[in-house]
Amino acid sequence: MKNIKHLLQKEIYLCLSPINYIFLSFASMMCVPNYPRYIPFFYITLNIFFVFNNAQINNDILYSQILPIAKKDIVKARCLLVIFVEILEFAISIPFAIIGAKVVAMPNAAGINANFAFYGMAMIPLTLWHIIFFSAFYKKAERPGIPYLLASIVFFAAYIVLDTIILLGRNFQVPLIMKLDSFDVKNFPLQIPILFAGILIYILGWIFTYKISAKRFEKVDL
């Protein structure tokens, strides 16, 4: 635990840069009218990419390797840093989602509305992105570009599938889909289980991501 605490401090000082904090402001896009609600969460992945890129510039992997710590702890600290950044981004986005629902007060023609169900569904492409990116990067622990590209393709594929379901359900007036896409308070009891299911997927996805990434990183000879 002591190692993880010090490693997290190292991650914050060595791997974060001003651009990472600037990217947090992109959560405000949740209140932009007629804008795909999954895109602000894609910017989270770009924020994470800059974490890895900045770490590479600062030779973070080589520096971490000379420390008297296990390889798996290096991966764990990076996972925890990314989780912190993502949770902060989610938290910042919520007030803007409320503004979009209450102040702008118009349905999102570009896809799902930012309600409880959306936040649960948004965990799916993000979790898939974690698994692909982290496992691909720590297979060689070199440049993050190709892993990011592969993970982003999967993210957008999942996003397209999820939003297409909503748009088709909206166009054909499918009752269940209409309730999941609604801002109406009476539909929240149906949406909240989707939110908790998404949170569970997010947690389990991170456990799997950490385990497979740590296992792969153990085999890397730097």
C-alpha cells in the first residue's frame, strides 16, 4: 500500500501535464444541444492517451523499472490514476448534463439524452476501451499510438451500436427505448438499474484490465 501511495504521487507529478486538466473542461459539452453525448467521454480516452504519451516523453517506464517495486504495482498505479481522472470527468459532466436537461430543455436529436440510463450505457464503450488499450500497451510497453487507435475503433463501434438502438427505438416509438431515452421522472426507476449495471461493468472491467495488463507487463523485457 505504501508503494502504491508513492507511485501515485509519482504518476501525478511525472505523467500529468496542464493539457490533462484542460481536457476536464470538455465535460461541459454535455449541455451542447443536439450533440452526441458519448463524444465527451471519448475525450476522456484522449486525455488518458496524453497521460501515457507524457509518461513516455519523461521515460516513466524506465524510471519505474529501477525502483524497488513489483511490475504489477506500476500497472496498478497507472490504473488508479486513470480511474481518478475518469471519475473526476464524470463528476464534472453531471451538472452540465442537468443544465442540458433543465435549461436547454430539448431532446437530443443526435442520439441518447443524458439521463441515468445514458451514464450506465456510457460505461460500456469506455470499459471496452480500457481493456483494449491497456492490454495492448502493456504487451510491449512502448508507444501508445497503435493501442489507442485500436481501442478507439472499438469505442466508436460500441457507441454507434448503442446510439443506433436508441435512435431506431425513438423513430419506431418502441416503448422500452422511449423510457430509457426519457427525462421524465417517472421513468427513472427503469433507468437507474441500467446505471448500476454500467457501474458494475466498469468495476469488473477495470479488475480484468488490471489483471491482463499486469500479466503482460511481467513478460516485458525492458
